[in-house]
Amino acid sequence: MKSVFLVDDSTTMLMSLRSTLEISGFKVETAPDGEAALNKIKSGFKPDLIITDINMPKLDGIGLIKEARKVLRFTPILVLTTESQQAKRDEAKKLGATGWLVKPTGGAELIKVIKQVVPGA
């Protein structure tokens, strides 16, 4: 079973994504912000995929991508956000984001993208 690490400061978004992913057979872990996510990663958690928001307190998604890449060099990282600015997309990609999805994203579309970036999902 592949594991997905969801990082978003919206509890509603986390609950919605968790249910979509669990129904599709994924193991799901969550964090409310980039700082909590990074602490979990630094303590040895190695998910098959990270899905992060950009706008969060403490450590935003851009900072999380930058720091997570130091530990998880090959783990796919998808950005799922309301942000659509090209500059933000370019910065995330430069720091190691695998893909970028703009909210709202339907469950079927999300699962399709996950299957493209996670081998064997």
C-alpha cells in the first residue's frame, strides 16, 4: 500500500483528500503546516508521495519543498493550492516540485495524477 503525506492548514481539505485517497487504497498521513511536516520527515517518515498546499502558517509549501528535498531527494511532491501565479509555479518546480494542481481538483483527476507520478500506485 502506497503512502501519501498530505500537508494543508485546512482541516476540511485534509479530511476530504484523506477520504478520497483512502477509498482509492492509499495509506494517508497528514500535517497542518510545513513545519510539522518537516519534523515528521526529519524523524524518519518516508512517504511515497507528498501533496502540499502553498499558503500555510509557520512554514509554507515552497519552504517545505526546499527543506524536504534535502532529505527525500526522489519522493514525488505535488503542490495542490489555490495559487496559480506562474512565478510561484516556477519557484516550486526549481526547488523540486514534481507537479502543480490548482484547487478545486476532483478526486478522479487527483488519483490520475498520483498514478502518473508514483510508480506502482
